[in-house]
Amino acid sequence: MGILKLFGLGFQTVNKRIKIAVYLWAVNLLFSLVVIAPLYFLLQSEFSRSLLENQMAKGNDLLIWMGDFIFKIKDFFPALWGWILVPLLLYLFFNIFLSGGVIGRIASSHEKISLVNFFSDCGKYFFRFFRVFLIFLVGFVIFFGVVYRLISAVLELWTKNASTEWPLIIVSNLKFLIALLLFSIVRMFFDYVKIRLVIEDSKKAIRSTLLNFRFLGKQFFKAWILYLLVGLVAFIFFVLYLLVHRIFPHDDIFFILFFLWQQFYIFSRMWTKMLFFSTEYHFASLNPSR
């Protein structure tokens, strides 16, 4: 099946099972409120009805009020770091947990979606996907610690005797683009490992990873172009969000509308996350490894 037909099939699947995106959005919103609310109330209690708050609201003397802010919370830094790092780790595990529900429900196309079976899949695949994440970290280090460094070293040979700044600018942009493309390859590869575990109902993460080299080795570019096509959709949503954000009035009376626009963008991210998994699932199902 062609790339565009696979994309269309994935698009149809996502829209038929849009309830999954609603679950993802609602759970992410709840998680964000639990994490952000305490910090918001801290800022309100410390700075409400103060000169510093007026400066922050107006955007005046940015360096001055940032200095005042840092000085004021200097004794809270250890707790603040914990407040930041712990939620980040929880969010990482949370995403691994939710991925099981997304792929599991996409694979169970004959079953009706409910919160019970969604979270049941989340729990069923969590430890399998967590082992895949640990292998992903190894692959990430190899790609960016070895492959990316070698490519960067070759590109930098061009800038050694450069007489203008243009080679430096071009090489810098090329390195950024290459980093994004390498990351997309690593992420796509391990997406297919997770999908294989679901399709085969297997718990053997290492075996599935090794078999995935053979699977993608035969049709790598087709799978990668399909992945990049979905990535383009995600990028369009991101650009659209930034454009509206730039022109949106930031007055208090528009706060609710701005909040709703942000939530729409977050929902679009959940939708595109499903689209990634859906197109990959159909690609893997229609092209079984032999």
C-alpha cells in the first residue's frame, strides 16, 4: 500500500477512535493542574498586590524583577528543583503508561473504547514499554554520541578555513536539521518496537528490538517518509498555534479564549500522537516481518 493511502487509513482510524485523544487531553490537563497549581499559588501568595507583580504584568524592567524574584525565593531553590524534576520524571513515566493505552486501543479496533479498557491497556503494556524506553536511551546515546558527532566533525571541516560567517551559519543549521532527522529515526524505530510488542502480544523487548532492525531494514525509507509526513502535520499545528499566539490580545478579558486556544493546541498534539501510532500500526500490520 502506498504512503498516502497508509496516511489516509491512519487518519480514518484516529477520527473513528477520537475518544482516545479526548482521554489523553483530559488526563494531561489534570496532570498539569496538579503540577502547576501549587507553583501558581506560591507566586500569588508571595507577589500578589506588590510592585513586583505590577512589573511582571507590564513586562517592565525584566532583568530587575527577575533578580528580585530570584533573591526572594533563594531559600526555596532546593525545593523548587525537586518541584520541577519530580513532575518531569512523573510525566515521562506517565507518557510511557499512556502510550500502552493508545496503541492497545488502536490495535483493538473491534472493541468499543472505554476508560476501563483504555487504562487496562496502559497497565498491561507499561513494563514492556518501560523496557523499550531503557533500550531507547542506549540507542539515543549511540546515535548522538557517535553518529551525530562523526557527521558534525565532517561538516566542521568545511568551516576551518572559512573567510566569512556564512559557512558557520550553514553548518550550524545543517547540524540542527540532522539532529532532528536522527531523533526522528530513533523515535520511529522504537515506536515500531512498541507496536510489535502489541501486535505479537510479546513481553520480549530485546527480541522485538532486534527483529525490528530486519523489519525496517527492508522498507526503511517508506516508513520514514510516512513518519515525516505525520511530523509535518504536527509542525503545521505548531506554526498555526504560534501565529495565533502572536496576534492574540493578552488582556485579562481574553484570558478564557486564550486558554481555550492553548487547550485546542494540546488536543491537536494528542491527536497527532495518535496519528503517529495509527499510521505505524497499519504499516506494520500490512507489512509483517518475515
